[in-house]
Amino acid sequence: MTNATITTSVPARLDRLPWSRWHWTVVIGLGTVWILDGLEVTVVGNIAGRLSEKDSGLSITSGQVTGLAAALYVAGACVGALFFGRLTDLFGRKKLFMITLAVYLAATAMTAFSFSTWWFFLFRFLTGFGIGGEYAAINSAIDELIPATYRGRVDLIINGSFWLGAIGGSLLSILMLDTNIFPADLGWRITFGFGVVLGLAILLVRRHVPESPRWLFIHGRGEEAEVLVASIEQRIEMEKGEVLPPPTRQITIHQRKSIGFGTIARTVFSQYRRRAILGLALFIGQAFLYNAITFGFGAILTTFYDVSTSRTGYFFAVIAVGNFLGPLFLGRLFDTVGRRIMISSTYLLSGVLLFGTAALFDGGHLSANTLTACWAVVLFFASAGASSAYLTVSEVFPMETRAMAIAFFYALGTAAGGISGPLLFASLTASGVVGDTVLAFQIGAALMCLAGLVAAFLAVPAEGRSLEDIAEPLSTAKKPSTPGPPDPPTPEAGAVTAEA
């Protein structure tokens, strides 16, 4: 039933929950898919040199792997985010995060069977198509299920778990690319197969993750939401051995089946236009840096330092560790120190450090080892900042638009930086000219610094606050006691006031 008006305490009940084994189930079932994405991207970067060899089974160049194939993967992710993002808001988080993982796994498996260049390109696009849908479905579900007190750190660590996959992909590629163990045309195929096996295990855990109660009560399934939350509360009370405190607030909602594109666009780009600018800046900055540099790092090592393709995995593992440790150690600060300070500082620090790395590289002062060390430090901060981009766009817009907002900003930011980045960076590193690679570093650094400055002015202080406080649902019939207003219509130029 839809178009009814209901009063519910479901959001407050979810936000007051203590951390429990049930929350770990959510994290493992939903968040671990980024490990697959990290494995996928890293493997492709590491096998670029091997695929270009004549006995690899494919007629393809290293530049095509890190350039065109990488761009197709990202393009697929952009299209998939928009396509599945809309379906996620219409049909629910659970249905879509099952479907998107299935698409991702099928495309990855077919990549392993590539017999021609066009086949490899096609399934790189379709693999990206699945992972783009994952970004929309997963981030919206996680933020709606995790208590407000923990939302920032959990979201950052989950998005940062991409780099656990990158570590695994780096080490796995070392083994798989060793021609003393596997033939040149087989090892890289088995590597993709490992990703499929891991994904199937995640799929089994994901079956136990429920639909978002917040999505249920807005879409005419209020009774189901109440029963679901009651069962979660019962499990946690049994685990903790104590009765949960009563919820402190309620919200009144006009239930509806769907929200039109026009309403979504007006909400995001008119009512919340400052937040839209913030989201675009954060996504473009991190997308160019990561999609350009991650896909091309192996090419830098082989081009400028004569590192064997079979050894690039060791270097990838080091920068992947730096990337994962950033969200792990800094994530809690996003909930305590606050979003504005942490988002702006991580973006600015990573940009400034990357400028320094570019200068050292240009002066010939770096070896393969010291370049990798510099990148590990840069990405320690950049990874926390990049993860906060996903956190930001998933929590600062109304619930009815959440998945579509994530999809839009991911798609637009990634298209701007993630498609052009790999294409541009592949051509710059392929030239073998130090100055060209320095230019790519400087572009990435400048975009990160610009995004950091935007965040210093526009970041939303969302730490510890209910999603309904940060952005009032479009379906609200009665305002909650402490609502979060939309962007002011005429903010003062240069104002740095806290925005609810």
C-alpha cells in the first residue's frame, strides 16, 4: 500500500543500536565486494605487460590495457551506476545488490576466457557495468543500516577495503605471472578466476543482509520495516544481555512508490546545489588521481625503472597497504574531529605531497623503491579523502534520492577523471618522457587540492547525525524535531558557516 501517511521511529531505533555481530554481517556481506574491485583493477594493471607479450594469447599492447581497456571499465561503471542506481531507488537495495554482484561475477569470469581483443574489451566494460551498480546499491544500503555514531568510519573503511583486494591482486599476480609455474597464456586467466570464487563466497553471505528498513517504510511497507527492526533489536538485546533504551524521536512520512527524475534533479541541483558542487569536486579530484595513476603505475615502473612485469606486484602491494591504512587509522576522526576538517585536510595533504613527489621525480631523485614509498604516503591521505567522497554523497541528500545521487556523482566525476585519466596517462607514460609523467602527477595533485579547498567551504558537518537530520526526506509530512535545512538560497560569498 502506498500514498498512506505513517509515523515511525525506525530511523531513531536504527541509530541508537550499539555495535553488534549483526552489523558485522552487514559489513562483510556488503563491504567486502570492494576487495573484488581492488583485486580486479590491480590485476589488470599488473598483467598489462604480460598481455602485451606475443605468447599471452591476446594480440594487445600494454597501452591498450592500461588506456583503452581501463577507460572502458570505467565507462561501464559510469553507465552501470546510473542504470542500477535508478533501479535501487525504485525496487530496493537488496534486490539490486544481489543482481549487480551477479553481473560483476559473470563478466569477470568471461574476461578469463578472452580469446580476442574485442572480447577482452567487451567484458572489461561489462565488469565495470556491474561494479558501478554495486557502488550505488551498496553505499546507500550501508549508510541506511549503520548507526549514525559509526557511519563515517565504517563507510571509509569499507570503501578503503578496495586496497585489501589490491594487495591480494598484487601478490596473486606475482605467482600467476611466474612462467616457471604457469604458462604465459594461462596464469592471468586463473587470476580472474580467483576473483570469481571470492565473489561467490560474498554472494552467499550477502543473502543474509536484509532490505533497508528506511527504504521499506517510505515505499509502503511500513509494517515489514517495523518487524525487521524489532527482530534486529531482539538479536542485539540477546547478544548484549540488556534492554535497549527507547527511541527519542519519530518521523511522519507520506509513503510513495517512486520519485521522478525531475524531482530528483530539482532536489539535488536546486535545493542542495552547494552540496552538489561539493560532490562533483570530491569525485572528480579522486577519480582522476586514482583511475589515472592506479592503472598506470605498473607502466611507470617498467618504462622508467626497468622493473620486470613479474615484479610490479611487489610495488603495488606496498602502495596498496598505504591506501588501506589511511581509512583504517583516519576513519574514526571523521566521526570525532568532523567531516569538514578531515575531508579538506586529507585532500589538500595528498595534493601537496603529490606535487612534491612530482618535483622529486622530475629531478631524477627517485628510484623505483623511493617512488613507491612516496606514493604510499600520498595515498595514505588520498585514500581516506577518496572514501569520504562516497560517504559524502550518500549522506547529504534526501533518502529517496540517495542511490541515484551516489550514481550520478560517481558517474559524472568518474567520467571526467576516470575515463580521460587512463587515456591521457597511458599516452603520457608511454612516451617515456619524464616531463610528460610529471605533468600527469601535477594535474592529479591540482585537482585534489582544488577539491580540498571546496570541502573547506562546503563540507557538511554530518558526524553523529541521523540521515534524516542531515537531509530531510522528501516524503516527510511532519518535520522532525531538529531538521537539517537545505542549502540557503543566497549564501554569503566566501562564508564558511556550518551547513546542516
